Amino acid sequence: MDDFLPRALLGGVGVALTAGPLGTFIVWRRMAYFGDTLAHSGLLGVVLGTVLGVNPELGVVATCLTVALALVVLQRQHWLATDTLLGILAHTTLSLGLVTLAFLETVRVDLISYLFGDILAINATDLYWIWGGNLLALGVLAGLWRPLLAATVHEELARVEGVPVFPVRLAFMLLIAIVISVAMKVVGILLITSLLIIPAAAARRFARSPEGMALLASLFGCAAIGLGLWASLRWDTPAGPSVVMAATTLFLVGSVIPSRSRR
Amino acid sequence: MPAEPLLTVENVNFAIRGNPILLDVDLRVTAGEIVALIGPNGAGKSTLVRIVLGLLHPDSGQVRLKPELRVGYMPQRLTVADTLPLTVQRFVTLGTPAPRERVRTALTEVGAAHVLDAPVQAISGGELQRVLLARALLREPDLLVLDEPIQGVDLNGQYELYDLISGLRRQRGCGILIVSHELHLVMAATDHVICLNRHVCCSGHPDQVARDPAYLQLFGIEGVRTLAIYHHHHNHRHDLHGAVVAAEHDRDG
């Protein structure tokens, strides 16, 4: 028997470990739609990375960062709200990716696997990317933790207290871009946000501190990967969506069982 | 020789998309002094505070802080998302890492030691104001900047907070810049009042300001209630945009 299953598990767990703490910040900062927009632009990154002959992951990181910066610039005008801008960016970049792909007759990209993930096809090279990218992101996030938390609670107060809010925010966007680029393989562009926010949402009721919530989100994420893969094999369902359904199930179960905490 | 001011603002102008918000504003705070910034909504108080804090840059004019000045800031409104599990202790130490005992001491100083371990979302508005003050105090500030510190606090709590703030000045000798529209309280506790309505309408000791025609002009009936005994004459009016226009006839308010 092929060892695709251990590779899938290892890859999924690598992504879930980082997605947990990063996702808690996305939940706290109400940036779910922002994450979704960056993820949508991922396909364009894949195409550009392939065309330019670098590699898809770097293409995704670069494209996500460009979109994030474009948003920062666009937010300076005052006649369109941020969610409108995000909607424009998300769907424009996704469509641009698909249109560009249609022009490139020589390039073959497995569209479905990028859109919905192909965790069972993860190979050894992917694993290096996933663990390398995620360990890097976790390390940066650990260093960024205090200032990012302070800026999340109150940005101006943090600035007065000496937090370099703008660089911290840019670094946070870079982390989201990195995690999206490596999580694509697992759940795909269209479902990445779920891996960021559902475990974090499930963790909220049981957490008494920000760090506790981040840790729990990681654990819930890993459990969702395991459960989802098992369900996918058991009932022969698509793996990425099965992982998302597993995360949602954990969230629902967590919402109904009583917790010790008052809040 | 007078002490070097902690903060000097000179001739500051600020406009948003062509709309003047601040016109030639001056402001000074020295150590041990409580300066109150009062003015109606939209007078530019918060903008001036944000310029003082370095959050905004003036279009022209100067903001000078004494070198190595430590600023404690209490923002006007703060709501922590319910999604973030955060105790008061963690909240207070977000700006300045400190051991639990120091946090307890700071909270005791502002009369909020009992909420040390409570979730920050679960405490009352008055408690949150005290917690914010404790967070500012933990920085051992030379200058405290308090933006509407008694907003949303009941009347009793307001007097308590003002007592607390004037006590801090005595004990710590720090300068305090306080923004408010609660005139009666501000007038009682401060050394210097600046009446702002885009430009500095009048400023000086509370008694002086209270006699100033511009003060009663600015605060209308509320100002009259607060200082009913003062008779006054206008020296200017404000048009709909807040710009100063000369009064044609002096009238009584």
C-alpha cells in the first residue's frame, strides 16, 4: 500500500498547527473576508508562478502580498467601503487567474485540485514546503505575538505605547500569504479560510487566554484533519471538503456541550 | 525659573480634505499641571489629542515633547471583541509587561483591584475607565493624556474619577491633559482651561475662562447653567462652519 495517507496527515497537521494561532487573530480582528480575498488571489499566483518558471508557492505569496498592499492603497479613498473593495479584489483576481490560465495552452494546471485541495496527492516536496513555510510562519508569529495582540485590542493605544503598528500589520499579512500558499494543497483556495476560522471559532468557548485559544485552535484543526481524512476514506468523499465538514462538526459539538468557563 | 514644558503645541493647523479642523492652535502642559481641553462636539478636541500623541501630523505648526517623555494615554472608547478571551490583568499588561503584583498595585491605586481576574468584556463602563487609567499609570508616565475619561460613567463615578485624577497629579507630579465636555467637573479640578472650537476661543485659569464671553458663546445654555452668575458680551460668533465672524451687536446670552 502506498504511504499517501501518512503524507496527507503530516501535511494537513503542518498546516493546521499554524492555521490555529493565525486564525485566532483573523477572528479577533474580523478579517475573515480579507483572508478569503487573499486566498482567491492564490490561483492567479499559481498561474504566474508557473508561467514565470519560479514555483507556484512563491507566486502565491507574491500575489497575496500585492493584493494586500493594493487594498491598503485603495482604502485611502473614502467612497467605497472595505468589504466592497475586498469583493472587487477577490473576484477580479480569481477571474484573472482563470482567464490567464485559458491563454496559456502549454501550461497544464489541475484547476480542481487548486480550488478544492488535493491532500491525498501531497508528495515529499510538498511536505518540505508545508513544514518549512509553517514553521517559519509560526516562528515569526511567536515574535510578533505581543505587539500584534496589543494592536488587535486597540491600534492607537498600541501606537502610543510604542508598537510599530504598520510594520506589524504588514508582517501579519505576509504570514497569511505564506499560510495560504502552503495550505492550498490541503483544502484548496476556496476553502482555506475555513481552516483558519472554524477551529478558532470552536476554541473560543473553552479558552481563558489568547494563547490558550490559539493552542486549542491548533488542536481542533489537527483533529479536523484526522477526522476529515478518515471520513474521506471511509465514505469515499472529497478530502478537502471532508476536512472542512469535520471542523464544522467539532465546532457544532463544542457549541452545545457545557463549558466550565463563564463566558 | 519656570520648568520646561512637557508638551508645547504651537500654531498647529490641520485640515481634512480642505475642511479646516484646527486653526493656529497653541497648547502647553507643564509638570504637575492639569490642563483641560473643552469644546463642543466637532470642535477638533480629539484631532488635537491625536496630533499631540503623534497619531496625526499637523499640516503646519509644531508639536514638541520634552526629550524622553513617557506618555500615558487613555483613549475615548475601547471595546474588546467578545471573541478575544482576555482578563483585565492581561489587558493592563499589553502595553507594559509587569508582574501580577505591580498590576494589582496599579489597579488598587485607581480603585479597581477587584476586577483583576475578570474578563475585560465583563466589567462595567466605570471599571473599564479605571482599568484604562491603570494601564496608563503602569507606564510611569510624565504626561497623562485622558480623552473624555468620564464618558459613560454615572455622576457619582464622575466625581470619584476626578478626585482620583487630581490625586494622581499631587502624588506623581505628572502633567495631565484632559479632554472633556463635562464643564462643571473640569472647571473645578483644573489649573488651565482651553476652550476649543477649531481655534482657541479662550484660555486661562478656570475663573478667567468662565468670565470670557467666548466661553458662554461656545457653550450656550449649558455654560450659563454652570456659571449662571457671569454676565458677558460676545466678541465674535461662529457661522455654520464654525468659522469666526464678527458680532454686529453685543447681546447678552
